[in-house]
Amino acid sequence: MKVTYYGQSCFLIETSVVKILFDPFITPNELAKDIDINTIGADYILVSHGHSDHAADLITLARQTGATVVCSFEIAEWLGKKDINNCHPMNLGGQWNFDFGRVKMVFAAHSNSLPDGTYGGTAAGFILSFEGKTIYYAGDTALMQEMKLTGELYKLDAAFLPIGDNFTMGIDDAILAADFIKCRTIVGMHYDTFGYIKIDKKEALAKFENAGLDLKLIDIGRSIEL
């Protein structure tokens, strides 16, 4: 399973049968200026919420790729008004078996609106079960008790957690979240893009290592195998 990082919270997961893109925010991100979005393909685009730093390139990439957009009902309604109709609306606690595997939409403790101010429903995360692995993409969230339930219900192979603080969990709360969800392999996201969320990477890596966790901080444009 190949994971490519495009900055902020945008990742592309590729297997031999599917390409899944998360929270497409690339072109406005100065840190991702070397990424050519015209080269990005996707079969599915999963959107955790509608803030511009998660959805700025959503319409462009949905049209470019023809991907199915998996998102809240409210975001799907908004996209329909933009002539993006290949959507699969979901809501919290619901799950669906797609052709590549199962996706469950779970709660994220965060606000949610679209770039034009339209209400976007409740912010969310996703738990994906496919290719013999179970992955948790937390989206933008605070530390919350619900994560303990995730740890009880799922055996996670990896989790994508925000670590930038200010708008989401910071490093210390993300370490607690990793304990709640009982997952050792953590992919960091939602950091460094803006002044509010800049982190000390060495400190983050050291703190996670001291907690017995494997924190992966992927350079923008680079890929790793999970």
C-alpha cells in the first residue's frame, strides 16, 4: 500500500486496484508548489470536512479524475450545485461496502463549513478496511473519548492523525490518541502549512519514539509503503 503526501492533510493511497485521495488542498499551499495536480489520478476522493485547507482543489480534481466523492450529505448537496454529481453521501456511524472495501464515517471534534460559508454538516473521519488492512483517517479533530471505542472495535494497522495544534490536536494529545486507538504506526498531518501550526519535527519524532510509537512525517511529494 503506497501512501503519497501532498501537504497539509492531503494523501493519496494507492494499491494494485484503487487510488484513494484524501482532503485535496494542494494549489494554494506554498509548501506544495512543486506538485502538479494535473498528474494526480483518483478513483475515490474522501472529504473529511469542507474547510478550504481540505477542499480547495476538490471541484477541480473531482472533474479531472471522475472520482467518486465520499463525503457528508451536506457537502454532496453543495457539490451537486457545482455540477459534481458523482458523490456518495454518508453520515456519522454509517458504513458502505465499496468495490475496493468498506468505509465507515466516524465523528471528528471540529467545525465544518464550505469555502463559500455554506454549512457542511458534521466534521468526520474515516475508517477504511481494504487490502487486508484497517486504516483510520482522523480528519481535523481534537482528542476525544470516542477514540477509545475505535481502539476497542478495530485492530488498526495505521492511523493518520493531526499534530499541528491550535486548530486540532497537538503532539501530546496525538500521543494520547494513539494510545486510545491502540495503534502504534501514526502518519502525521495538518502541520507546518501555516504559522499557527508549525511544529518542531525533531521534538515530535522524539516524543512519539519515547512513547513507543512510530511517527511517520512524509516529505511533500514523497511516498512510503504501509
